[in-house]
Amino acid sequence: MSEKYEALFAFRVNSDEEAQKALLARFTDLIAQHGTIDSVDEWGKRRLAYEIDDELDGYYVLINFTSEPSFPAELERISNITDGVLRSLVIKKPDQEER
């Protein structure tokens, strides 16, 4: 049974725009292989709440998707070992009945 999730990524901004677009394409392709992308919202460059690896800013992207429950853990694992990703967070969205 598929569930709805959202993934928030903060990419490094010291790399060029091409590298950020390549990272976004990599993760959207990965999600599309294992589920369905509902929306991609590029928030752009924002100030981080605290310094991460000498970075003060990050390029934020929010992706809403639907997939099998086993995939989000793999998505987090891959994002944690990918160069250019400062932080990522994948959460399951609550069902409409639970709200």
C-alpha cells in the first residue's frame, strides 16, 4: 500500500547552479523510479538556522511524493552519502482521517 511523504533537501550553495540542478534531477529521478512525484517546490537559497560544514546558506527543495513504505529509508540513506547535500528530512504525511 502506498503512502504519502515529503522530503526536504538543503543543498550546498557554494557549488554552481548546474550542480544544484543536477542534484535535484538525481533525487527526482530516484523518487520517480520508486513512486510518484506529487509536487516539487524549489524554495531557493535561504539562510541556515545554524552553520553546517562552514556553510551559512542552503538551497532548499521540498518534494511531495507517494511511494511504498520501504522507500523513504533508502532515500534518506542515499541523501546522507551524497556530496552536495547538507541536510535532508523525509517524513510520512498524516492520513486525512488522522487530522
